Amino acid sequence: MSSAPLLMLLSSLLFAVMGVCVKLASAHYSAGEMVLYRALVGAVFMAALARWRGVSLRTRVPAMHFWRSGIGASSLLLWFFAITGLPLATAMTLNYMSSVWMALFLIGGAVMLGAARVDGRLVAAVLAGFAGVALVLRPSMQPDQVWHGLAGLLSGLLAALAYLQVTALGRQGEPAERVVFYFSLGGIVIGLVWLLAEGARPHHLRGALLLLAIGLLATAAQLMMTHAYRIGHTLTNASLQYLGLGFSFAFGVLLFGDAVTASALGGMVLIVGAGLYATLLRSREQHDSPDTRSPPNDT
């Protein structure tokens, strides 16, 4: 196995394990607190890595980092909130809708630009993706989980917007270390605002270890995924990234007793298929150009 597929496989596994840690830590901390400590670990790690690699953290485009960090950190907060209230695989699946949202953005852009026709294949991918969402949520969604489901869906939408912003930052020559560092700063700010509004909860050893694990796992997975997209093929990486859903499904069943339903499994298959097909169409259109191969430096 070449390095890029191996990195994607490990990244997908680490993100799934991170989701397990978020689920466990939610018994002790709020989503905002988990984002804060995840971001603190990420900021320290990325600052040290940037110094070791000789990468400056100064930027010529602070406004671009502001919007990318705010939207990316908001997506992370919503995703963590979804994990606290939904089966693990369901929350992960909703966040993985970002590729389908990207296809919807392309359709909207074509309409706004007055294109003679909209690519019907993209329309089919979007419809299949949302049909998958309906199947995933309908059998497992309880009345008290509606907000968690909406948060998960919105986290995927914001992740797609973050993808566009990371692409734009790449065109400005911003290195991954700098992008991830400022994203982490955005998470710190959002986490602190949450703490000011809700107050902090007391720490204990198990909770502190879970928070540390969330930060380390997310940062390591993020770096692996970013490097894999830089050196590997976009569609291959996207395919392997969806292994995270399989890992999450297995962890959810084995560790949390999540229910297994044919409807939810069918919905996941639809979402994965729609996301991969949309990625394939984008890859062909963009000829796999270097500026469009970096994924969101997060979720």
C-alpha cells in the first residue's frame, strides 16, 4: 500500500476513535468545552510543528483566515454537539455530507451564472444524498434528538464551506501548518465564548485524559489527511475517507449498543455513493489540480 492510502486509512480510523472519545467525554463536558480543549492541543502542536519546520505563522490574508477559522470551528462545534446526542455513525454520516453540499453549491453557482443547463449527474448525486439523510435519520431519530440531527446536517454544510476557503487559502500560498493553526485559534475563541455563557465543569483524571485524547487524535488525523490529499489521488482518498463511517458504525454497535437497521445502513450507502460520485465529477472537471486537492483541515 502506498503512503497516501495508508495515511487516509489511519486518518479515518483516528477520526472514528476521536468520535468515541467525544461520545465518552460528553458525559462530563459540553460540546463547547470539548472544542476548546481540542483547539488548545491543536494550536500548541501546530505552533511547535511550524517552528520545527521553519514555517512562519504570520499571514498576509488575516481576513481569509478569520472566516475560514470561524466557519470551520462552528462546524466542529455542531459536529461534537451532534455526536453527544446521536448514534455515533449517524453523527459521522451527517458530517460526511460535505461532498454532497459541495455538489449543491456547484449547481447553485451554475444557476446564478446563467448556465444553459445544470449537470443532471450532480443533481442526481444531491438528491441521492438527501434521500440517504432521510433514511439515516428517520428510523433512529427520537423527538429529543431533532436538534442534534439538524446540528449534524449543518456541520456538513459548514465543512463544505470550509473546503472552499481552504482551497482559496491554498491559492494564496498559505501552508497547511498556518491554516490549521488559525483554525485552532478560532476553536479556542468559540470554546471560550461557550464557557463564558455556560460556565466550566470540574475536571477529573478520566475527563482530562479524554480531552487530551480528542486533541491529539484530531490533530494527528488532520495532518495525515491533509498530507494524503497533497500526495495522493483525490477520488482514492475520498473513497478511503469514508472508511471512517465503517469504523464509527462498528464502534457504535460494540461500545454504545447502537441499533442496526436496514434503513440506516441503506441511507449510509446512499450518502457514501452520492459523495463519491460528486467527488468524481468535480475531479474530472478540475483535472485534479493541486489547488483543489486539499480537504477541509478538520472534520
